[in-house]
Amino acid sequence: MLCLSPSLSEDTTWKLNPVNWSSWTRLTGMSAWVFRFIANCRASREHQLDGRLTPEEIQEVEVRIIRYAQQADFAEELGAIQCNQALPKNSY
């Protein structure tokens, strides 16, 4: 059985690079607005959201940012775990 470790898309650059933001609040807020915009573009008019961001939207984007950072920085370890292999020796 061949186990292929999952990888990020070929373009692993951050779309909203955290380095370019002055605070976590600004990064998560703008990211949440972007995700809402995308969701609204895909939704029918009666299912589109408006008004202030909800705490759930902010929390969802925080999880997405953290998950993406973990996948980018620990890709080798995640691949080994998902393939039931030992962690690399150089893993912390």
C-alpha cells in the first residue's frame, strides 16, 4: 500500500500574510470579511449575510489560520502520522 502524505496546494504562500498585518485582530478581521465575501458570492441572495461579523466567523477564521500555519510548518510530521510512520528524527 502506497501512502502519499497530504500536502498543501502547490501555492503555499499566504494570501493574507500575517507578517503584513499589525495585529492578530486586524488579520483575523480582514480574513473573516474575505471569507464572508466568498461565501456571499456562492450563496443565493436570501442566504447572504450582512451586518457585523459574528464571533463564530472570527473563531472559524482563527482556526483556519492556525491550521494552515501548522500544516505549512509541520507537513512532514503530519504526513508521517497520517501514514502510520515514525516521526522524523529531526522533529522537535
